[in-house]
Amino acid sequence: RRMPQDQQEHWHHIQRKIARHVVAGQRFCRNIPGYFKLDIQDRISLGKNVGFGLMVLIACTEFYDPEFKRFKHIWNWTMPMQNPLFSYKLHLLSLGDKMHEIQVDRTEASMMCAISMTSIDCPGLLKPKIVCDIRDALIVALQAHIS
């Protein structure tokens, strides 16, 4: 069964938006200090296992509207309460509220994204010590910014 033209256009629009987010995430990672010291397989593993969390963090700081308690743009999707992902959306909205309550600025959000992209909890890391060293340096930089 073929999808109606208007639904196809909507779906292609979403795919293009997601692709832009993925490319932006990859560009961001290339600017993380020490990123190219990571083994190529570790960079791939981190991207696969942590990349979505990075997008969620960015959505909560950049695309969440605390006044209307909703997301903007592609992140503003609705679903019925019966949908299994409904509780996930509630968690996203709660995270958006919390990020705005503590007034995370763009530098802090970027640093948190970089720290999350160097997660030592990522399964299958070949050289976790290098990942840990980079993560530690990023944490020190974030602490210096906050203080």
C-alpha cells in the first residue's frame, strides 16, 4: 500500500531534518578537544550509543519553550496517551523544564553534550582510558566555566 503524497512529503521533511541534526552532531563532535585522539572504532561506538542523547540535550536547551511547556519545530510531536512512547515524551518535557529551571546557558549545554559524547559507559570501547582522559578534561573545563 502506497503512502498518500502529502504524508510522503511530511515524512521526507522529517527525514531531512533528522539528517541535518545528525550532520550537525558529527560536526560538533569533530570540534571536541581531543576527539581525534579517540580510536576510530570508539568514535563510531560513541556516535551510535550516545548520539541520540546529544540530540535530546540540544532539543531541551534550544527547542523547548518553557512558557508553553512544549517543544518547537520537529520536536513538537503529539501522541495519544495510549501510545507506548507517551511516557517518554513526558520525560522529555520534564527534562526541558529542568534544563530551563537551572538556566543552562549555551556554553554549559555544549560542554554537557561534549561530556556525554565521551561516555565511558559506552559498550565496546577499545581504548576507554583515552575516552576517560578526554572526558575528565572536559569536566574540568565545565567546572571552570561554572565557577
